[in-house]
Amino acid sequence: MSASGQTHAEAIGLTGYATEANGIGGLVKTRVEDFRVEELSTKLNIDQRGRFTVARITLRNWETNRFIARLAKALAIPKERIFFAGTKDKRAITRQLFVIDAPANKVGGVDLADVDIEVLGRTHQKIGFGNHRGNRFTITVRGCAHPDGRPMSDEEALAEIERIHSMLEQTLGAERFPNWIGPQRFGSGRPVTAEVGRHVIAGRFEEAVMAYLSMPGADEAPDVAAFRARVRDEGINEEVIDACPDWMDFERRMATHLLEKPDDHVGAFRRLPNNLQLMTVHALQSVVFNRALHARLEEGLPLATPVEGDLVGRVDERGQLEAKGCVTVQGRTADRIARNCTLGRLTVTGPLPGSDVGACGGRPGAIESGVMEAMGLMDAAWTVPAIPRLSTKGTRRALVTGFKEFTWETVPKASEDTLDGRWADGPKNGDRWHPDGACIKFRFTLSSGAYATTLLREFMMAPLNHLG
């Protein structure tokens, strides 16, 4: 793995694998069309007397929060009046429901590039974050390669996928994989979100804002890197704001606020969308979870089978953990709980820390405490008096999750003029892909909260920057 890729992976805790395989390498998202997501929505009751407009919207190469901002501007409404169940990958074709507090004819009349809006009707219901059954993915991995960089043939790639699929089943159970929290939670190529969250829970809003504006990222466009460097070197002034690329709406808003009110860093932070503000805290929790999961693998503890001291919780019919009812595994209950974990009724959990969340005992507890201590979070209060809604009591997250309808097949190589710049530039030092390697199309369904990139990662075993 390249030095920058390794640094990014370590920063977000996304290191280690569930199997001792070699993987297929390759690149994801060399074309926008190679990554498709269809949201499996919960049922909405259509009522033409309803206050809200329901629309199924297909986006091509749009980051969800930036699309919301553009849609709100087009409709002349606050972005808080647009409701959706989950953010999706940017470099992808995504399809999901939006509930919008605006007239149907206005919504249907919005004309934005690479956006298709299908108005379904009216409803009285809102939808909230996580309020969907899951997502269906169709993803193509191109340029599969051996660890030494040699191209992998179709037959070799198919055999390695079959091998990993079988090993996952033997280790974790049928159609299960480690429930890692994926890189998109942390900022693609720039793991800034968790770093901002660390400052937020400590009440250091000046540091939080400046980290968001100025922290450098790997492989950023020259104009973006230059803007961030000027913020670091000069601070905030009109010339620096003028140098902010047009598409960086959030950075521009934050910097403009500071120019007008230099001491109001809380106000500048509030210029981020509410869900992105909250995501900074969630990202810090997520690093803890990933590192605890990895530490457990390193210690040789199973992920799917509980040991004494573990906290386990019930799994509902949607495959979601009922985190509030977690119980501690004791010696006398371990066998019975293990059987229920095998049946998918219960699951072993890891920490998403907060002010009031249960802690494991025994070896699992020692592992989790060790991670928190290493991150300097043992004394964190997880309360944010300046913005109370960002305070968190914490919760637990399943260590493994399921995938369904999993298939894979070879597909023809694409014309090079349809592929992105990475392909044209060729493999770099530390990369693991080859232009003559096999191309594999994966199809699968995941429940809400699970990440397609982390499932693919178990099969690819490639540097993190190959996933997006």
C-alpha cells in the first residue's frame, strides 16, 4: 500500500481483514457507471392531500449534501425542508427517495445537470436518516491484479473470489462480513471528519473550523490544495476566500462567516449542514469502532461468536441491531447466546462511545479500553454545550453484518477513453491494479448502515484509495 493510502487507512482504523487471502486487487469507480446504488425505501403512504412531495431522484456524480444545497436553492426553500434516508457515494449513479416540503409542480420543474426527478405524489410522512431497508449495489472492479502487480486472469479472479467467499462463511457464517465503517464516513482522501469531531466534543471550535478548512488531503486538485495551503499560511481574508473553488460551497460559507465575525467559530461551524455537523462526531465514534474491531482480530477473538464479557444485542427483521437491549455474556450463558448468534437472532457488538453507553467486560472490555486510551478519549465527556444536539450518549454497533443476493461475474474491458485519469496515468508505486487485469461485476444487497466499499475491500485487499 502507498504511504498516503496507509496513512489514511490507519487514521480511520480501517486496517486488517477477516481472512488470510490474497484478494483480487483492482480499482472501483473508474467510470461513474461502474458504481450503482438503488435505495430500498421503507413504504410511504401516498396521499394527494399531504403536505410533502415525494420524488424518486436519480443522481449521476453528485455528493448528497451538495445536491441538497442546489435543490434547496432551485426551490427557494431552506435545505432543512428536504428529507432523505441516507447519503450516497458521489462518484456513482444513485437512486433514492426524497420527501420535499414544496409544491409537486415546482419539484418536477427543477432542471439540474445529471439529475432525474420522478415525482411520485404527496404524503404526510417525513423520512429520516437511516429510515430505509437497505441498498442494492451493482459495482464493477476493473484491472484485477496479483499482490506483485501482475494482471490477474478472469479464471484467477473468479477462483480467488470463490475462495474468499468460502473463507468468510467458515469464519463468520453464511453471508456475513465485518461491519467496518467505510471511508466515505470520514471524507474521501481527506480523513478530516473525525479530526473535526475530536475538536467538537472538546469544545475547540476554532480548531474544528480551521481543520475543516485547511487540513490537506491526498491527491486533491491543485486549486483545492492551494486554497487550503493559503488558509494555513494566511488565515481568513478576502483574497483567500476569492481563491476558494466555486464548488466548495461549505468552505466558502464558513470562511465568509469568519471574515464577518472573526471570533464566532461556533457560528462558522454551524454553516455546515446539520447532518454534516453531526457526522463529525459520528466519524470520531466510528474510528473507535473500527480500531476496536481491528484490535479484536489482532487478539484472535472471534467477531461473530461471543466470548465472556461481550455485549450482545438482538437483531430485528430488517437486520438492524436493537442496541438498547444489549446484555453481557457470562460463562453460564455463553453457549446459549452463541447458538442464537449463529442463527442470526443475536449479534456481538463493538463501541460507538458516548456519555452513557454500556461497556464490555473481560478481554473484550480490555481491548475497547485500550483503544480509547490510545486515542486519548478515556476522559471525553461527549457533550457539546455550545451545540447540544451534537452531544451523544453513544451506542453499540454489530461487529458483523449480512449481505444478500451476492453474485459475481466477469465483464468485458471498457474502452480506455471512457475511464478516469487514474487509468490513463497507469499504476503508481504502491498500487495494486493492472490495465490488462480481469474486470468483475459484483451485485449484492446490504442492510441500512452497512458499507459496500468495506465488503468489496474484503475481496479486493487493495489500497484504500482503490475503493473510490
